[in-house]
Amino acid sequence: MSETATERSLRDSWRLGGLTVPNRVVLAPLAGIGNWFVRLQAKRHGAGLCVSEMVSSFAVHHRNERTLRELLRVHPDERAGGPTAIQLFGHDPDVMRSAAATVAQTTGVDLIDLNMGCPVPKVCKTGAGAALLRDPGRAVELAVAAREGSGLPVTVKLRTSRTHDDRDGIEVARRLAADAGVAGLTLHPRSATQRHKGFPDYALVRQLVEELPVPIVVSGGLQDAASAREAWEASGAAAIMLARGSLGNPWLFAELLGERSGEPARAEILAELDWVIDRAVEHLGEPRAARYLRKFYPWYLDRLGAGAAERDALQRTETTAGARAVLAGAGLASAA
């Protein structure tokens, strides 16, 4: 039986594949972004569950050194405050079984998540991502293989359809729940062709919440606390999954949990950016960290009201020391 409105709170714990998740606010698998320190940042601000950026099952299976060293890195502190998951993608069940086994043996994560919703053509053309929405049999085989290979609970993130006119994702979700033994599902209720445009159809999520016996997490369109709460109420989902709305705004997790209100102070934003810069260097070293951080700076500069000159200068920096010099010169450096 679904929870009643009076019983529902984002602060409540819940069960997922035999695991206890301490609250109902989850960090999404952010492609090209969701490494260990981004997940750790979300945990520091209250996320109850964090999922890694999507990782190629073929890269893991073939023991790609950079994939194993960087994408499968899990910081010990990530495990504080709730479970952590690695998300895999691929189209071959045997390869998925092997990759899931490697993840379980080497990372210590609690869950394997599978991507069956990525709309990017280079992923779909291999038969992975959203391409699996038209192949429910293969989707089930992949989920079973991941569960058998890892011995861990398996969840799946998918879209509700490939195009505006179909509901392929709904059928795949039903098959995964009935035939694959998945522990839970995350639904992004937009078509793959929509990507991030248009208003998500949370009524479709509610339909599966009421129908399926596994927890459903809702994703898509959760840009701020108001839209996240709207999706939570409209969908009836077990939890909400923050993605782009949390970029440069980890305080959103705490806000949704009722642990803070209002915008972060300038000093908080600068201290957080300092923390991110330090962790990027720890993760990648110089000068890779400096280049990698160019995608992060705009999220924080937006909140600081920085001008075009500072933005342009940061995008040209080759070292993190150079980036900090730009911030200092613009009066944006942390006093910490």
C-alpha cells in the first residue's frame, strides 16, 4: 500500500534492496561529473544515496586502467550517511556480468545501478542507454546479469519513452520489476528525444508507483526546492533524485531535508568552491584538474554574480593556482 500524504516526509528512511537509505533525497548519476568528490559533496550536505556517473561495462570488463583508477574510485567517507552506487551501461549481458563482478569486488559499493535512459546517440547506437527501451528482453537479461555478477542489489534508471508517442519505458519498467528481480527503479518521465526539455509527466511515475512492487525514484525537472517538492507530491515516488539542480548548489539537499533555509552566504559559496578545487587536484592532479574544473566554475560564479571577464579568464586558466588568482583579483577569493 502506498504511503499517505500525512506519513510522507523526505526526512524518512526507506528500504532499497535490503539496504536502509536514511532519507529520500538522492544524487543522480551525472555523466562526466559524478565522481567520488561530487558524491562526497552531496553526502556532506545530506544526500541519503549517491550514484556515480555512468561507467562503460566494456571498459571495466577489459580492465581499462583509467576507468578502474578514476571512475571506480570510492572515497571511504562516501559510505557515511547512506549507500553509494556505481552506475554501469552496456548492451552485452556477459560483459555486464563481468563488469558488475569487478565493481563489487573492488569498490565496496552497496548497489549497482544500470543506465537504460541515456539519450546520447553515441551510447544508443551501441544498443545501450535509451535504446534498451525498445528491447525489454535484453533489458531484463542485463539486469539479471548485473545482479548475478555482483551479488548486490540492482537498480535501473530509465525514461518513460523513446519518443513522445510511445510508452516503451513503462513496459520495460514492468518487465524489470516482474522478471529481473530489480531492487528499485528511477524514472525520468520525459521521452529520450525530449532530453531535458518540456515538463516531466509525473502522473506516469505515479501510475507505476501504484502498480509495481518495488520502490520508484522520480528524476527530471528538479531544478530547485519548489520543483523537487512538486515532483515528490505529484509522483508519489519513494524518493527524489537531484541532478542538474544540485550543480553548484549542494545546499539544495539540506534545504529539502529542512536543515537550512535561504540562499548560502557568499563565504559559504567561496569555501565550497575552495573545497571542490582541492578535491579535483586530489583526484586528477595538476594540470588535468585545472582543465576539468572549467565545467564547475560557472555553477559557482552564477551564485556569486561574477562578470563576463572573470568567467572568460577562468576558462583560460591552466592551473588551479591561476584560477585562484583570478578569483582573488576579482575579489572573489575565499578568506579561509
